[in-house]
Amino acid sequence: MPKHKDIMSAPDEEKYEIYRQIDQLYRKGKHVTTKEHRSGFPAITIDCEEIHVLTDCLSLEKWNAEQKETKEDAG
């Protein structure tokens, strides 16, 4: 089992950069796995290729919502 880098207390911009990297891999067809962490809500683990992080689902949801807004504004 991979060791997850804990980014839960990292600044949002650092988390968002990692989320962008995972999103780029996903768009290239790479498999992404998210699981609730044993410590409980809101902790989750994300695994994609060589990226293995422990983060919070709240910041991921916030980042995802911002991405959707940006795409809607551009479209």
C-alpha cells in the first residue's frame, strides 16, 4: 500500500496544484481512486499513478466547483 502524503493542512493553492496534476492525468485516461480515510470525515485518500495524497474532501469539492465555474465562464 502506498504511503500517502498528508496535505490536509497545506494551503489551498498547494492542494489545488496537486488536484490539477491529478486532473491532467485523469484526462489522459489514468485511473484515479478516492477513498474515505480511516480517520473519518472529511479525510480522503487520492491515488493516481505516482500521486498518493491524504487530503480533505471539502477543499477538493471547492476546487472542483471553481473549475466548473471557470469552464462555464469560458464557454
